[in-house]
Amino acid sequence: MTKADNFHLLRFLFALFVVISHCYSLSGTPEASNWLCIVTANQLNFSQIGLGGFFVISGYFIFQSLTRSSSIFEYYKKRFLRLFPALFVVLLLSLLLIPFIYDGPVSLLKNRSYWTYLPYNLSLYGFQGIVKGVFDDNYYHSINGSLWTIRYEFSLYIALSFLFYIKSRKVLLANLLLFFFGLFYVLYNFYLSTFENVNWFNLLGIHVLNLGTYFIAGSALAALNFKNWKNRNMLALVAFLFILLTIYFGYFTNLKHLFFPIFILGLGFFEFSFLSCFSKFGDASYGIYIYSFPIQQSLVYFGFVNYNQLLIFSGLFSVIFGYLSWHFIEKKALLLKKSSNF
């Protein structure tokens, strides 16, 4: 991402879309009452847009990161520095918060789930949402329900890394990615009932296929050099029109992976000169995403159960923590990418 594109802004908005969706479930408000769900006949909600957009953009830029990496170690080093320092801090801060809100029947020091919370979640695949005695009376009991997607993201990083040793063979790369996109698309649309409940390393088949198809689409478009397509803007507009048509005729769920990635990437590269400067503030999206859920749960615990109240205050605090996370943790961690001592 550069100052000449809109991807910082898009990621920022996608993170806020997830915040908006979570406000419904965490305040006990039916999300079906949301205007977006109503106008799309429950085919679309804010979190679907946010997660889909995140994985498309991630697939695009992680593929580029892979091709720029001089070694497989450098690739994984960059991925580690992007995800884990900020994740460790939010988990640690959650542990520091818990003693002030703990209502369990046994001493917190004797509560095993308190001690396993950080290592299990830091491992990604041992995801632990609940500490017994924390948020037990909230509508939703998980401390940070947003973290479930990170293991899918990291798994896709691992899968993409297998292409490292053929990265110079651009035609082969593009064809392989198109093949896997087609495979995932077919499995999601025609064989989902077979795979949706398959659980492998705590990865559910339905999420692997859904999020994975978005990610692979982004990577395939990167391999095909989408940024330099002559008719890129026109294709993005056509994709948007098809999205509207599929929603109108009720086929969005089946066709979303075909049109949504082109629209999102086209929007990201469109020349909005007055918006591209948004990047100068930094990338708060990851911080917003990982901090918003515990912020929302804490607000509900202290009585902010009205949806509008929760949305306003959690949105504000999430943005603040997102930028603090970027400037004091993520940005500093990324500086280590150029260090030869790591």
C-alpha cells in the first residue's frame, strides 16, 4: 500500500464495518433489523463486507510481499512482525483488565482459563474466547471474538508460501492461482454441505472456503498485474453493477467471489487524490479490529447496552486504540523488517 492509493482508507472502513456488526450481537439487538440486511434480503451485512474486503486486499498485497522477499525466512519474518506484536499486546492488556471485572466463583489465580488465555490465543490455532467469570452476564461471553479470523489469515500465508520457489515463473504462478480460485469457488458453491463443518486444526471448512476464495482472488489478481490493467476502472464499475444485480435477483452469495474482489481492488487503485492522503495518518485497521471487541464487551459490562451508545463509544475508543497500536507497536515492529539480526 502506498500514499497514491486508497487501501489504508478501505481497511479503516472495513474495520469499522466489523465494529458496526458486532454492536448488534453484543448489545442483544437483532442484526436482521439493520438497514443493509433489510435492503439486501439478508444476503449482506457490514461484517461480511469488512472481512471479505480484508481478505481480498490481504491476498493481493501478501502475494506481492512473497514475490519481493529474498528468502522464505524474510517472508515469514514480515508476516510475524505484522501480526504477533500487536496481538501479544492486546492479549496482555486483556489479562490486566480481567481482575477489575472478574466475577467468577473461584479465585482468579486458581482459574485455569485465565492462565491459558494468552498462550492459547497467541498460538492462533488454540483460540480461546472465554475466561470463566468474565462477561458471563453479557449477551456474548467471549472476550475477543474478533481473533478467530487471524488463524485463517495466517493459514493462507502458509499456503501461499509454497509458491515461493516458483515465484519467478509468473505464467505458472498465475495459472496455479486461477486453478485454486476455481477449485475453491466450486467447492464453496456446489459442495459446501460436505466441507462446511469439517474441522481441521480448529479451522472450519466453511470459513476456509469463503475467506480463502477471497484471498486467492486477491493473489490471482496480483499475479495478473491488475493494477496496470488498461480497463481496470471500467471493470470495477461493471463488477459493482453485477454486485447490485446479484443482490437484486438473490444470487449474491453464489457469485460474490467473482465480482467483489475486482470491485474492491478497483476502488483501492482508483485515483481519488483527496482521499489517498488518508495514509499519512497510518494504518489503524488491524488495531481497530483486535481492540474493538474487548472494548465493546467492557462497555456492555458497564451498562452501555443501547445499540447507538455502544456504536458511538466503541467506535471512538476503537479508533483511538487502533492508532495507538499502529504508532507505538505495529509501526515500530515493522521497522525490524530491515534488521538482519532478527
